[in-house]
Amino acid sequence: MRYQISGKQIDIGDALQTHVKQELGEAVDKYAERPTDAQIVFSRNAHEYVCEATVHLSTGLTAQAKAHATEIYAAFDGCRDKMEKQLRRYKRRLKDHHRERSQPVELSGASSYILAGNESAGESEPDTLQPMIIAEMETKIPSLSVGEAVMQMELAGAAVLVFRNEKTGGLNVVHMRDDGNIGWIDP
């Protein structure tokens, strides 16, 4: 597994990098069969250290975790524990409900846009109904089953996931509802 360990405006020493590689490697190897790479970013927020970790699996799924603590090692340990818990749930779901995926997830390209919001609530009607595009990016849409899409959304900590349904081939959306349940849109 490839590791990318970095710090935002803080220096990351060799001892911490060795600790991260050893501890995260053990946790990920225990539950994920073929991890490809991991990105770990340390930053500081006032008096707390923040550790954010992202692990990409060869199946195309991504697990993310984030933790805060007053000490940098404690922040990493909390993040590692959250990552381990997510991967344990992922492995249990694969074993209980899903077939083993022998092929990597197929990804198709798409464009992603960031649109300008309303600057102020008291502003008069806009001149045009076309929104102003602030940024345009390339994004990937995975080809997944509905169960895998729900799992990917939960692993990523996202509120919404757009995916191509493996069964029908159509674009579908799963989203977290306000009542705590998960919604599935299949046009």
C-alpha cells in the first residue's frame, strides 16, 4: 500500500510517519484485502490536532475518517479506530450480503460544477435565470449495485451519491434522508 502522509502548516516527523504506516497498515490489512493507497493529512485547529485519513480499496470503494485531539498521536489513534470500525462493517456486509467483487468498479467520466449561491437574501430578482458557474471539475461515476452504493456513501460520509446501477445500467441516486433513512432514486 502506498502512503501519502502530510501536514498542513505543521511538520510531520519520521517517528510519526513510521507510527502511522505501522498502525494504519495493521488496521487496514486486517479488514481490507487489497488496499491500494492511503492519504493521511494532519492539521491544527486552534489547540487541537486534526487527522484526516482516506483509504482507497482496489474494489473502487473509499473509506474516510477524521478525528480531533489535543495531541497529534491521539488524533491519529482516534482516526485509525474510526477507519478500522468502518472497514470492519464493510467486510461484514460483504460477507453477509454481497458477493465478492472480482472485478474493480467501473468508473465513467462526468462534469461537476459549482454554482454561485444567492449573495444576499434582500437582493432583487436576478437579471437571468442562468446560474453563474464558479468552478468546473471532472468527476467519476462508479458502476455499483444499490447495496454497494449505500455502503460507499456511508464509508465516504457523504449525504448523496450518484452511481450507475449495475443491474439496469441507468443513473441512480442514493441519499441520506432527514428522518435518518436512506432514499434511492431510480428514474
